[in-house]
Amino acid sequence: MLDELLGRAALKERIEELEADKEDLQHQLAAESDRRADAVTKRQAAQRDVNELEDKVEQLKDRVERLQDTDRDLSVRRRERLHGDRLSDVLDRFESIDAGPDGALTAFVANGAVPPEIREAFGERSALVAENSPCFVLTDDAGVCSVALDPPITPMPFVEWGADFDIDRSLFEPTGEFTLALVRSDLFAMGEYRGRERVAFHGFDSDLGRNHSKGGFSQARFERLREEQIDNHLDRCRAALDERTTDRLYVVGERSILSQVASEADATAAVDATGDPEDALEDAFWDFWTTTLYAI
């Protein structure tokens, strides 16, 4: 009652209200602080994510630049066409290499199908192997030798590790007895060989008509006559090939007609040998028995 008289009751009620308001404000302040702390944490986490993404973007940009540089710079170090004594000397060098147990890799890659062993051995430069396939691949575990060879005769694909390179010389050089024939739509030349030595020769050419200067029916008749002449010429070529005395047969010449006369051939190749039959055969012989070396 005394508090009421002195007005202290009202003051106490007001103090209680203010205390309650203060407590609410303290709760609000604490909640706001928590929200700010959460916001700071989320902002920091987001910043870390941004930084990581920026790092990844830079890494990817660097990788793209390296790949672009690789595409520009990726080329064989040297290319050389080998035949005759020069080819023999180079093959001798490869055969002289002793790489120790399983230190030398020999492989044949066909049609760009690069096996994992080659990709591992050559890394990004295995693309050069695919680009120049079909080819033999020779390398060693120290990287001293690193070449691809495009031979005249191609075997089945294989991959082999050994102490030295497994080179079948008969795929690169003329060995033993064989027949090489040059077939064009107007020429045939066939030689029988023992190694590089020719021991027999047979050749002939056909006098095909040249392009007719007139059109219409006369031109059409001329074309039919020319086709008949080519067919007769190819019949003579097949008959001559049947007369050979060797088992191995290699046929070279015009790409467009090789399939028509080379069904029994062990290997074929397109060549541009021209001239009289005997000289053309000599050119075709060395053109066929040429290996291209690529320094990878």
C-alpha cells in the first residue's frame, strides 16, 4: 500500500516491462548476430567455391593452351625414304640395339588403332603413330630409339617387348624368290627375282586410242572401243601372271585397276612408273621396296 501511495508500484511495473523489452531486444540481437555469423560463414564458403572454380577455369585454360600448342607443334622430327643399301644399313642399326630384358618395344599398328602400350610409351606423340599408320613402331624404355616405319609389306597387328627389336627383313627388303608385276591400263611388265637380282622378264604395252575430239555417237563408240581394248589388255596381263614360276607375287601399278588383276597378290601398291616396260619395271621395283622412316 505504501508503494502505491508513493507511486513506486507503477515504477516497478514499468521496470518489469522495460526488463522484458530489454530481454526481447537481447534475444533479437543474439538472433541477428547468429544470422550475421551464418551469413558471413555462407559468404566465406561461397567465396571459397568461387575461388576453386576460378582455379579450375585457369587450369582448363592452361590445358587448352597446351593442347593447342601441341597441335601446332606435333609433327615428326624427320622423314626419310629408304631403299637399297641405305635401308639395309638402317635396319642393321636397329637390329644391333640391345635394350636388356623387355627393354625394346616392337609393334605394328594398322589403320590408326593405337594399342595402350603405344599410347603409354609415346604419350601425346602417339597421335603421330596413328597419323602415319599402318606402320611398324620401334622404341625402347630409355627413349633412345623412337621411330615409325612404313614397310612395303604389312603383317597382322602385334605388340611385343623384348631385349631387341623384332624385325622381319622380308617385309622390308627383297629376299628369296618372288615375282613383281607392274600393271597399267596400257602397259604390263613382270620380273622374277632372287633377292634384288632379276632372273626373268616379260613385258608388253597396248596401243590405246587417245581421246576423241568429236562428240555425240562417235565419242560414245570411241569410249566403248577403248574400254574393250583395256579389257583385252587386262586379260593378257592375267594370263601372263598365271605363267609365273614363283609363289610370292607382288603387283603394283594404277590403283584403279589393281583389284582387277591382283586377286592372288601377296601385296599391292600404287606406283607412277612410266616409260617402256623394262625401265618402268625397274622404277616400280625400287618404288615398291621403299620404306618411309618417321622419327617420332
